[in-house]
Amino acid sequence: MRKVLLTGALSLLIAGAFAQERLADPRVTYASTITATELKEHLEVLASDDFEGRETGEKGQKMAAEYISETYKINGVNTTGKINGYFQTFGLTEVTWGDRFIQAGEYTYRFFDDFYGFLNQNRDADINTDEIVFLGYGIHDKEYSDYEGKNVANKVIVILDGEPMRNGISVITGTETRSEWSAGNADKIQVAVEHGVSAVLIIDSKFQLRMDNERWRGWIDHGSMELKESYQEKALLNPLFISRAMADDLLGSKLAAAEKQINKKGKPRSFVIEKKIRVKITKLTEDVFSENVAGFVEGSDLKDEIVVVSAHYDHIGIIDGEVYNGADDDGSGTVAVMEIAQAMQLAKEAGNGPRRSILFLHFAGEEKGLLGSEYYAEHPIFPMEQTVADLNIDMVGRIDDAHAKDSNYVYIIGSNFLSTQLHEINEYNAEHYTKLNLDYTYNSTDDPNRFYYRSDHYNFAKFGVPVIFFFNGTHADYHGAGDEVDKISFNLLEQRARLVFQDLWTLANMDERIVVDVQQED
């Protein structure tokens, strides 16, 4: 555990805030009401098959919203009075596949058998042309360009994935290290857009590997959602990924010969096949409504300042008839927030309530692209400038492979990105109360996993609100049907939830709100 000593000023600030509390230590008393037993009781309900995987906009998600709000009502956790009860309702546009096929000559190629695509990259289209253009690797770079001198406007082009490698040396970098053109296909798609291409068929060298992964197939087949208020058809062409067998069928023996020549000489090579081709893509849209759930504990003398504790309660629903219950993702965070809210409400009822107000937020639509928190950030119940911090909990019930021998940990992400005080508070509380080891492995905006950008706290950080993302890391059951209650470590979940409570207690009772003293990193 990497430890950072509290600054003298912050130590005095905390000490002053809790001079009386150290005598009776109420923060420990109320943290102790967060128990493994109650966490399990809630999770066995929310992550049961009855809730059908809590898919956003579906029956199970709405059942979960009702369960959370009813629990708050029973425990005396109030509404804010600013929304419809406990619910902040928002509209979504759900997009699903309609027709999706490619015809060439007399043959019809089928989705998954021969090609695939992504809903958010494609548009409604019925493209008919009399020729197919092979355009090498589809690269347009100062060192190498497949587009130089070519007019491919309104054409269907076929390109290879990756980049030309001559004797193991990248033609673009001049070294064994591949260029960014091999990192993905986004740049290739953008170049095709800029050259007016109608459809780009990218030969996926890992096509069969992807098709053999049922979870991955289910994901791209499942549909997508966007906030209704911002939905628009954005795709300017149709990028689709095809198998090598389909490419060979479309282009014949010329394909292998051209690929060999490109990599032998390091020079672009293209050709045209006279063949009628039709690309038909239809996207279906439907209006869907979902709900963020908000519980509220009002503060006293600093009640206009708000501390948020958040988790998403949606998951990915039913895929191929199997319920994906999401016990860890993010049933664990959901029940942690519920228990933290109950503990703070008990403190208030006993006369130890927080000075600042606390908003307990449960977001829907996280699995669809952080949509519930995006909506909240654009339509906050309390102004963002009054929001002191967001403590976000997403997956805190399991142990990842890196900690198989020492499970007394939690990953901390973002704690020092905007406020050094927030970071120091969390380290202080971990050391003095829960004794959890804080792992900063993913605490970087350059983390290749991009975890900082992948949960709801990010929509607060974008507005300059300091955040901490509490996380247990991924595991074999991440987004899988095996993410079940019986694999949750409830004692560890209890300790992680108690750490969040300790941070919340500090933030809610300090004389001065934490200072934003770090420049936001992009």
C-alpha cells in the first residue's frame, strides 16, 4: 500500500471536525451497522433471476428501482422533494438491428456467418454498386497511402486489417514496432468517411475467434441506447467486418497476390472487381424510459453543499435465454450504497446527522454508456457547483487474480486527479479505520483499460467535481452469466463499504469543503 501522509493543515481540519466524535466515536458506531448479513440479504434479491438481469428500460430494472426506493422509504431515507419521489426519469432511444445482409452476385452473406458490424458505427443504408474496390490496408499516411490518386467516392471498398510489414519492418514506422494504424480501425474508418466511401468492408483476421465467443456475439447483437434528447444518426458510412473466406469469395485469387506484393515491396496496390454488390442495413429505434433512483439525507448548517455516493444498478439482462444477474457488477455497489445510506440515516435519527447533505444516487444505463449519470450531470438535482465530491462504487464484492493471496484490498481510481485533500482523506481513513490496502494500479488517465472513463464518476469529474472510484478489478465472470451471489465475498464487501462510509463522514462534516487544486487531466 502506498501511503501519503496527511498535510498538517488537513490533519488539523479533520481533528477539529471530529474533536467530540473521538470521545464516543459515532462514525465507528454507524459504520458497524453496515454488515455482511444485510448486504447479502439485499443482493440475494437484486441479483436473483426474478430481476431478469436488470436490463435498462426493462421489467427487471424497474423492479430493482422499486426495491431500492421501497427500502429507502422503510429505512427513513427521504426523497429530495425535487423529483418525482425517488425517481429521476429520463428518456432513451433504443436502437436494434433490422435487416443486415450483403449480396454479391447471386449469393447472400449473413451476419455472424460471414460478417458483423456495430450498431453505433452504422447507418440505415441500401447501397447498390456494380464494382468492388480492393484498397490495400485502407491507410492514408505521409509514409504510405492507399488512397493517393484514387477516387473511391460512393464506392464499396475492401481493406485488410493491420498495416504493411516488409520483412518484419513496418513500412510506416520503419521499425519492428507497428504504427497506430494497427491499434484499431477507427482511423481507417475516418479516412474512408473523408474520401466519401459508401461502405468499407474490413477483413478481420480474428473473425472466427470472435464468432466462437458467444458472449461477444451476444454483445454486438444486443442493441444499444442513447439519451433521447441527444440521439441522432451519426454514422456517415457503413463499416463492416468480414471473414477472410468472404473476402476471398468476393475478390478471388487477386486478393492474396495483392497482399503479398504490398508486403514484399512496401508499396500500395489496389484493383477493381466488376461485380454487383448490395449492402443492406436497417436500424430500428424505439423510445424507452428509465429511472435514476435518489435517496437523500439532509444536512444541517452546511446543507446546501452536497456529497454524492453513487453506484449503477442496471446490468445487461438476458442473453440467449440466460439471465446475467450482475451480482458484482454492480449489485455489490448498489447494496453498498443502500447500507451506507441506512447507516447515515441512523446517525441522523440519533442526533449525529451530517452537516452537509448527502445524495445517494443509483444510476440506470451505465452498461449502455454511462447514460443515467450523463443525464444526471446535464440535469442535476442539485447544481454541480454545490457538489463537493462523488464517491462511486462499481464492483466491490469480488477478488481479482492479482490479489488471490491477499484479498484485503480495494482499487482506488481518480482520488488525486482533482483534489489532493480527497486523496489524503481516503488514505487516512483506510489506515485508521478499515485497514484496507489501497491499490493504485489503475489510477491513471493513461491506463490501457481506461477504467477511469468507464464508470459513472466520470460524468462528475467532467464538471470538475472530485471523485473516487472504488473497484475490485475484473474477473472471469465480468459481464458473464457466472457473476452470481455465491461468488461474492461479503465480509470484504462490508469492509469496502465501510471505507466509503468513513470518507463520506469526513466529507460531510469538515468545516471547509475539499479544495479542487489539481488541473483536470484529459
